[in-house]
Amino acid sequence: MKYWKTTLAAGLMAATSLTAPAFAGGVLRLDEVAVGELDPAKASDYADSILMFNVYDTLVLPVQGGPGHAPHLATSWTNEGNSFTFTLRTDVKFQSGNPMTADDVVYSVERMKALGAGLSYLLGVVENVEAVDATTVRFDLSSSYAPFVASLVRLPIVDKALVEANKGDGEWGEAFLSGNGAGTGAYTVKSHNPQDETVMDKNDGYFLGVADAAPDTVRLRYGLEAATVRTLIAQGEHDISSQWLPPEVMGALAKEGAQLFTESGTGAFYFKMNTTKAPLDDPNCRLALSAAFDYGTAIKMIAINDEVSSGSPASGAIPMGMFGANDASMVQVQDLDAAKAHLAACQYDVADMDIEVSWIAEVPLEERLALLMQSNLTALGVKSHIKKLPWALFTEAVAKPENTPHISQLFVNAVTGDPDTLLYGMYHSSTPGTWQSPEYLSDASVDEYLDAGRNAATAEGRQEAYTMLNARLMEIAPTIYAFDRQSVFAASDRVTAPALTDASQAFGLDGMGFSFRLMQVTE
Amino acid sequence: MKRMIVILLRNPLSLLGLILVLLVLILAVFADFIAPFPDHRGAVIDFVHFNKPPTSRNIFGSDLVGRDLFSRVIYAYRISLILGVVVLAIATPVGTVVGLLAGYLGGKFEFVLMRLTDVFLSIPPLVLAIAMMGVLEPTLLNAMLAVTVMWWPWYARLVYNIARSEREEGYVLAAEVIGASTFHITFREILPNCLPAIITKMTLDMGFVIIIVSSLSFLGLGVQPPTPDLGSMVAEGARYLPDSWWLTVFPGLAILVAVFGFNLIGDALREIFGADQ
Amino acid sequence: MPPVFRLLLNRLGISFIVLVGVSMLIFGIARIIPGDPARIALGPNATVEQIDKLRETLHLNDSIFVQYGYFLSDLSRGDLGVSLYTNRPVTQDIAQFLPATLELVFFAGVMMVGIGLPLGIWSARYRGRWPDHVIRLLSLLGVSAPSFVWAVILMLVFAFYLPIFPIAGRISDSYEIQRFTGFLLIDTLLAGDFSAFSDALSHIILPAFALALSGIGQAARLTRANMVETYDKPYIEMAQAYGFKARRIANKFAFKPSLIPSLTIIGLDFAAMLGNAFLVEAVFAWPGLSRYGVAVILRKDLNAIIGTVLIISATFLIVNLIVDLMIAFLNPRIRYSERGST
């Protein structure tokens, strides 16, 4: 979910000079921010996810272009109360040649829970996992949890026998898995340096087969500078950029004929307000800031060209396309009169306010959004100052409410595509103090709706709970919902990636569109 | 003094240096009157004019949120000069005192102080400042502090070398014989002989401080936005090469002009003092 | 004991004291960093128990003196700890990134000497005439901008507008070179792959030149100044009176005595380049230690910060030691002196 990691991070780039020989067929070159974490139990960022989705497989996959999940390593599943039973495919082999069995699934769950890193919290509800027989696995949950199947897209299955054989000192083979692949995936790891480059080759033994047109070799490079990527793509020496390339640079590439790939519908960009710190502990002040923000200019700032933008206007607290989202008629707009009215109702004196607006150092676009926020605050007569925070320090600062800035800027998306994974960690009073909840919100009705959304038995029930939640959040305004996020990637014209260009093939899950087996490269 | 100015004015290179430094000084001091858009030094957004190449309205072009780059460069000069003056105003006296005492007193004092400066001098200058800024909050004040800490040993070394050679000179020995105090000998007798070297170094260092400070902010460890700073402007603009070249080229040239000016004068001073001695 | 050995021992002793001082300084700086390194290392989703466990493992709950003791005992075993940022031993990270930085800095050093000294000699030989003025002006320009400005300008001109050189990296990824020394210019030659060598060469020229520019200017200015001084010495006037060729006088009589002070400055400039590599590597995406250094500093990765600064300082001390020895060999007064230099 946080994909920003510094572009200053050491990262090998290997550009091709004009004198270099032409590439052999079928190489795909893309870049991401460093570091690339290969251990699937520690994966959380975008680069990690790309690695995970290609080297490993999961029991289920999101249905392309639609809601719900389809079997992948599993053939089917049944659900009785808080217990889920999966039947596995029998024809799947790991890249090592070992067959994939129920034992591997159990091992993968246990390993992930034991390491407690990355997105392992998604499996927190799993109380017990058991191999009923070689092809049957049963998960027992500690409580009802509607998005359970959705969270399985974050459970990569690792090769137990291979890891055990190479585990070395560590109990869970961390050293081995941080440098080697041990999955069933369509691509094998040829070499991996977390700050520099991962090279992957097509796995000819993949259980679903891989099309000939899919790339033979993939080079995922880390930490390239924007100007480098821009030039390499223009010179035909790079294929897909990361989504953090500034909009102007993407625009310049698009003008020269580059394609723009997109992924949308899973997250948004937020100005999160610390609800424990004066003056933002008064909802009227928060509403004033929400009304004062210039949503229209923000959209212009992130536009790449007339057709594509890194975001679309937000209609409320839940991104459009998810359960409980408001419709487009409720799009947020700036209203300075309303802002002044709210401010007048606020218990604090405007003259005493000095709002700290932070931005994540690794995402330069946020500096511009901070400046926009600052000029909007000035229009209200509110004083403010801007603070740049590297990601690592930001996550540390938000551990305590008193260290958390008044306003934190964040891109957040639902790691499983389900609204529960987007909103529960953000707003439930039981989960404050993480990087996604710098609001420190504690509101009984919000908690109630979040629990209802998590536990409801039917889709309608969940829909209703999230609609109520949305309304409540707009009422107490813990967050300024600046825009719904769309990830955009600039790509050369030799790549075809239906999952990133055709809405009917999109997975609705960040990073999944980068399943290389579904891409094609031409010479 | 008068003779010095005459010499400076007569040499075309030092004249050029004087003109450049005066230009930079005037721009910095009278920024409020010269800058076409004085408010653009802060958080201002102008979406009609964002990311535009140089025009008659914005002679250096405009930045990514539409601010006038020329105005920002002028205000950045102001910050750079303040930083330079403050750093030298602290580092020079500290280094001079340490160098004088170590050079004149010698002995254990000399060994300890000079090993201390060795420690500082054997961490490459920028690396020490970077490491310090890693610890401190990146603010104007802390940038000054970090650069000052790395700067004083150079003055200590310079003064130490002179003081050590002077302490055997006749006039020092004479002062010792008549029972002058250590204070008198170091500050009244030896120090004046170090002054030409110190002044020359300070002029040259004005340029180096500007370089180091801009390097720190280039790495994101210096002055924070929206305060304009030449180094961070270059760093920010470098992402947008080659399309938006003006974002890097003008702030980069601005650094070059200022440092070049100080170096030209420093060079001339060195020749004048060199000839005097 | 031969005086040169005594000098060497003396220098080594001082270097050791200095390194211990550096380690204390950096250790002190790194430990007063605000923020909990354990929490930062474990990332946003870590639990309190995990953080406490890591704090225990890292001895973060002990006093700073105890921590320094642990650090020294680990260091004596060649262990700099694990980087919390890459999850790998710091020594392994440094071993991976240091060669790229050293290759860049050494290449820049070669440029500095290979271009700066001849320019200085030339300038002195034609002192007061137009080649002298041009060279002096250019070399002053060279020292008047930080290396990142030169890097950006060179990149803009010679990689974007005139795409002669590649814009980033050390070598094209189509070459697979076995790493023996980590210096690609050497490894490609060892492998006998000349097209890879020229590829690596084309990658290093721009960043190395950007890094070397101020050193070139410095070396040229200094060499000129020293030679001009030597030119006024009687024995040069005598050589001129005897009718030796101007070029021979410049290279043989005037240059040699000027070399010693130039060498001292070259040693110092090498240090500056180790620091400036931070800037140039950022512009050219050069996969060196400096980029790693900035990344770990931004992440407050204590072990990696200490390791990086220690290694850079040690490199600097070693280079200065070599420079000192070279001076000792060149200068008969030091070579035969009983006292050595301090």
C-alpha cells in the first residue's frame, strides 16, 4: 500500500548506450521504487506485490472485470459458519519440481503469521489451519469475517520442502526466501538484489501454461530517477514506468507516443487530520478545512493529459466503485463560504492556529499538494507550515498522537480490493497509531458500521453498513477526501497488457495487473 | 586598504568578481523590490502559468506550481548569503582560537587539538554534514550548525600552521622575553600575521559554503520548502529533464555566478597578500 | 629502522587514533538520532512485542557506553551488524556498493591528475599570455559550482541533447560480466570483452568528469601557482640562459618541485570527491555506496550509517597515507630525514 520508498535509495540502473547490441527477443523492462522485498511473507509494497504475484500463486484470484473471486491453486471451496474448506488442484508443481500440497498451504499460513510482517495482519482472524488430506485445507476463523476469501489473494503459497531444506539458521528460512523464489508462479527468480534489480525468467512448467508472446525475461529495476526513465522509454530501452513518475513526465512521454496503463477503483488520496490535536479536535474546524480545499485544482495538478489523470473527483469517504460509495452527483467541491461558516463555529481562535501540513519525502507530488493546501488555508486566514517527512520517520511519528502532524498526506488503497481492508485499519478505534490512521479517530458509530460491514452475512448488508459509514464520516470529517486514486504507468508501444488497459480484464487489485504471463511483448 | 581596492579594480578578473558579488548582494538585499513576484517565495499556486519556459513575464520560466523562478532565485540568494555569513562568523573565530593555542602552546595541547581536527578532517566534509543532518531536523538553523561543525577545523589547521612557524620568530621570542602574557602574544602578536590568510580563505569559503549548503539541500537535507533554495530547486527540477530544463539550469547557473564571483575576488586577494609578504 | 618505515608506522598510528575518534563521533551522532530505530526497521505494521524484541537484540536498552563496547567487539570480528534497511549484513552491502564508488572516484582522480596537471603546466609555461588566461578562467569556473550542477549540465548536453553518452548506470544490462574486482573497467578487460569495456567506459565518463571538474580546476590552479614560483628560481633562469627548450624546462625543471604540494592537495581533493560522489551518484543513478549512504541516513539505519562513514573515512585515510608515502619518496629531505614528518 505504501509504495513510496526513496528514489535516492541505491539502485542499480543499467541503461543501454547507443553502441550496445540489440536485445534478444522477449525482454520486458520495468521499474519500481526500491526496495524489492522478495520474501512473500514480508511483501507489502507495490514492487513486493509485483514479485509476489509472479513468483508465487494464491488459492484464489479476483475475477477479472467483475466482483468476487475465482479459484486458482484451489479448485473450489465451501464455507460453514466460521470455517472454510478449500480443495486444491492436483496438477501444480513448484518451480523446484516438488508437488504443491495442503501441507505447503498450512506451512505458508504458519510462516506468515509467525513472521508477523508485511500484510500478515490480514490473516489475524485465522485461528487454526489444518491439512485434512493432501488436497484439502481447512481454515477455522476466530470470528465471522466477510472479506476472508478476498484476503487470500495475499496468501502466497511457498514450497515447504525447499524452504526447510535451505532454512539455515533462521526458523523460517528468511535468508533463503529474501534472495530466492520458492513458488509455483509463472516466473522464476534468476537474480535478485533488493535495491538494484530482479531478473525473472518464464517458468515453462507453469500449471496454466504461459503464452509464447509473454515476456521470456523480465527485468524489474529499482530506484530509477524520473529523468532516466523518461529518456530510456523515449529511446526504446525501457518498457513500463512506475506510477510515481510525475504527471508532467508521463504527459511528455504520452505526447511522444507512449501508452498509459491504468489501475483504479481501490484507493484514494487523503489529507488525514489528527483529531486529537487542537484545533482539529473540533469537527467544525475539520469541516472548515474540508470545505476550503480546492478539489478542482488538485485534479488539474494530477492530470497527465486531457484524457488520463492520476485521479478522479471523490464523491465521499469511499472510493467510487466500492461498496457504499456515493454516486457522482456528490462530488466534493471547494466552498469557501461554507468553510468560513464552519470556521466561525469552531471553538478555537483563527489567530492562534498554526497547522502543520506534512508530506512524504519520497512522493514529490505531495509537496505540490501541500502547497495547494497551504494556499487554501491562507485564503481562510489560517496560518500553516509545511513539513517534509521521509516515509520511515513518518511511520515512526504517527505511533503517538502528540507526534502526529495536524495533516498527513497519504495514498491508501485496499490491499485486497475489499473496503474492509481500506477502512477498518483507518478508522476503527481499536487500530489507531498506524501509518494509515493518523486521524486517531474514536467514534462509536463509525466503529459500529465498520464491524457491521466486516460481519454482515450478505452483500446487501455490507452495502448498507458502508453507506451509513460513508455518511457518518462526511459528517465528522476526520479526513479530506481529495480524490479517488488511479495509478497510471507510462509504457512503450511494444507492450500489450490487457489487465492494465481493458476495464473488463482488470483485477481490481493493485499490482495484480502486472502478472507478466498476461502481457505480451513484441520486438 | 585603498591600495587594495585600486588593485582589485584594475585587474579585469577581480573587477568582474566585484561586479558579480555586488550583483548577488544587491539582488539578495533588495529582493523585495527587485523580485517581480515577491509573494512567490512562499506557498503560492498559479495554475494559469505553471511549468512554463522563460517568457517576458517569467524571465527564468515558472515552476511546477506556477511560481516565478526568477523571484525564487533572488530569494534563494538571500538565504545562501545569510547561511554563508553565519557559518563563517562562527567557524572562523572558533577555528582561529583553537589553531592559535595549539600552534603557540604546543605540547599535549597541540597533540589533542590537532588529533581532534584530524578526526573531523578525515571524514570527507560533505559526508560529515550529511551524517549530522541525518540526525537533526532539516531546518535552516540546523543546516548552519552542521556546516559550521565541519568548517572550523579548516581554520584551526590554517592558523595552526602559521602560528607554529611564527612561534620561533624573533618578535614572538622578544615578546616572551619581556614577559608578555600568552593572550597578548597569541592575539596581539601572532594573530595579525594570520589575518591576510584568514581573510583570503573567508572570501573563498563564502563560495564553498554556498556550494556545501546547496549540496545538502540538493540531497533534501537542507532548507525546507516552500522556502526557496538553489540546491533543492536543482534537485526538484532534475526530475523533469530534459523537457523542463529551465527548472534546473537557472538555479544551477545562479550558484555558479555567485561562487565564481567570490572566487575571483578571493584569488585576487591571495595575489595581493602573497605579494605583500 | 629506515626513516620511511618509521614514517609509515607513525602515520599508521595516527590513522588508527583518528579512526577510533571517527567511530566514536559517528557512533555518538547515530545514537542520538531521534526516533526508535527498531520501530523504523520493522515497518508500519509491527507489534509492540516485536519492537521490544528487536530492541533487546540490538542492545538498544543498554547505555551508550555498553553499546559502543558491543560495537567494538563486533567490529574486531569484522562484523558491522545488520542493516535494518536491506536486512543484510552491512559488510555485505558495503562490499557490493563500495567498488562502484571507488571506481568512479579513482577514475575521476585519474582525470583530475591527467587533465589538471598538464593544464597547470601549460598555463605556467605561457604565464601572462592568452592560454594562461583561458586556463585560469576555466579552472576557476570548474571550482565554482557544486558537482551536481556540473552533473546536471553535462547530462543535459551530452546525454539528452547530444545523445553521445548513456544517462545512467554502470554498464548496459545486456552484458553479463563476472565480477572479480568489482571494478567493471578491470573486470571487462579480464574477461577479454572489449565491447563491454567500451560500454562501461562510456558509462563512467560523464559522472567521473562531473565529479572531477572541481578537482581538475584545483589541480591546474595549484600546479600553475607552484610552477610560477619555481620559474622565478635562479636555476630555471640559468637553464633558460643555457638555451634549453621551453618545454624541457617546464616538464623537467619547473614541474618536479611543484609536484609535491600538488600531491598533497590531490589527496585532499580525493576526500572531497568521496563526499561529492553522493551528489553525482544521485544524478547518474550510479549504484555506489553514496546512494546507499543517503538512503540509510534518511532511514536512520544506525549500523549502516556507522559502517558507511567508517569505510569512507578509512578509504580517505589510506589514500592520504599513500600520498604521504609518495611525497616521502619524492622528497629527499623527508626520505633521509631522521625525524620524519608529523
